[in-house]
Amino acid sequence: MTRIIIFAKAPQPGFAKTRLIPALGAERAAGLARRMLCNTLQEALAAGIGPVELCVTPEVNQAAWQGIHLPAGIEITGQGDGDLGARLARASERALKNATPILLIGTDCAEMSGGLLREAAQALRGHDAVIHCAADGGYALLGFKKFDPSLFGDIPWSTSAAAATTIARIGHLGWSLLAGQTLHDVDEPQDLKYLPAKWRYDVA
């Protein structure tokens, strides 16, 4: 069994996909965020490899989540305070207390699929960690079987060095790593070309 932990913001105008607002406007950017959230949840559930946890900000019982339908069969937790590294570390350490391999993903990659998640879980049978880097220098997926805080401390988040720094940290730990195919996050207007064709029609 492998736990999938999905990190997500509430898909509300002015809060999610803010870098796409100049191209799409706040409402359509939020609509795209909702679609990407729903797609990621569906693919994670379809993977069928273990529990699916949605780790959210703000807490799901707050107004920002009103009207957002979340499918049955997922666990919902809060990200808590701190920078992205602190929040990822908190969720990872909590999950790994149950000795379960985990896959960390966001909702920004339309290429994320149940098949890719199954392959990543399979990779963890023979490796300590697995990563799918993103073309912008971040990563779309990070999986591992044991926790070390150095994976998330002082990482240059939202820069082209985030994945490379993380890979170097894994090397320093002496962990075996499988690097999968490079994927594409949709964060900036120029990234919209990586959406499925039917989605691009909706945001054109």
C-alpha cells in the first residue's frame, strides 16, 4: 500500500492560480484550479494503490471550500502553518509514522495519471525515493519510504533549482532514487499549452 498525499489550495478566485489571472481573469483561473483539483483526485483514486489524502489550505471547513464537491473515499487534512517545506515535512512525517510509502503531488500537473502514480509506487519497491521533475525546475511528484527533514529544509521553492536541490539532498542521504519522466506544471500563461485540448478550449 502506498499513500498518495495531494497538496491543494482552495480553488477560489484570487487565491488559486493567481499567476494565470492576467491571462484568464480570476474567475476562469479559479475554474481551472477546480478542474485540475478534481482531475487529480480522480486519478489518485483510480490508481488504486492505497489511501488518498487531500492536504488543504485553508482548512476544509472554512468558507473558501463552500460549494466545492470533494469525492468520497479521500481523507482530508490541513496543511497547517509555515512555508511549503514545513507543510510538506509535517504531512510526510505524520504519514510515515505508519511505515507506509508515500507519494507527494500537487494539483498543477494535468499529465498526472493513475498509471503514472502506479508506476511511481512500483518504483518504491526497489528504490528509496522516486521523483518526477517539472520542466520549470520544480517537481510534480516526490515519493519515499522514510522521512528526513533535510528533504524540505531551505529548498528554493518556486525556482528552477528546487528539484535539483532536492535530488542533491537525496544523494547526500545515500538513498537510491529513480527519476521518472519530466512533467509540466500549469502555473504561468505560457504553460496553458500543456492542458488537454478539451481544457484549452474552455480557457481560450
